[in-house]
Amino acid sequence: MLNEDAKPIFGKMNGQQMIEHLSFLLQISNGKVDADYYVSDEKSARRKPFLNTEGELQVGFKTPILSEEPNELKFNSVGEAINDLFHQIDDFNTHFKTAKAENHPFFGELDYEYWKKFHVKHFTHHFKQFNLL
């Protein structure tokens, strides 16, 4: 349902940039991108419980690894970006058949269940950005 020319309700990303952004966070969770930002145990303990709530990510939520401007497009079309997104989701599920945890640049080390909770909140946030939910 996402058109090439979709305009966001908030934020600077276009639709394809948003899809590629979701893929990037999936690549962190599936071990392809190393998010080596240190999150103290104290911060992680304070932040992680949010993932167990019904609360949504606030507009303007940013992690330390994100730049102020959207990234350059990686793919030639929204369709290619969506295909990659599905590929990254599959790799995430496969990765956690053996992996115990991966580091999140804001929440700290997350296991499979916590990453799933994060991805639901993250996808919901960005799907609402483009009025897809």
C-alpha cells in the first residue's frame, strides 16, 4: 500500500527511506550490522521495561546511530526495498535460532523476545508515519 511518492505525516523520510530504515534496524537485530554503542546496565534496566508496555515510540525518538537527515537510498524502488525488508525479517528469525542476544543502540542487549517487541513498536511507529495503520 506504500506508493513511491508517499508523504509522511511526520519526519523527513520518504516511504522508501522508511522501509530501508526498518531493514537497517533488522540488520542490527540479525547480526549483520554491529551496533557497538555502549548502553550501561543502569540505562538498559531503566529503558527495557518500556518494551513490555503498550506504549508507542514517540514522534522524534532517535537512537545515537541515526543522523539528522535520512540516508541515501540503497535500492532502485520501493518494491526492491520491501523485498529486502522481508529478507531481513527471515534472517532475523533464522539468526535467533542460535544467537542469544544482539545489542540495540538505545535499549542495550536484547534477546529474541525483546527484539520482537522492539520491532513491533518500531514498525507501528513508522507505519503510522505513512498512515498505513
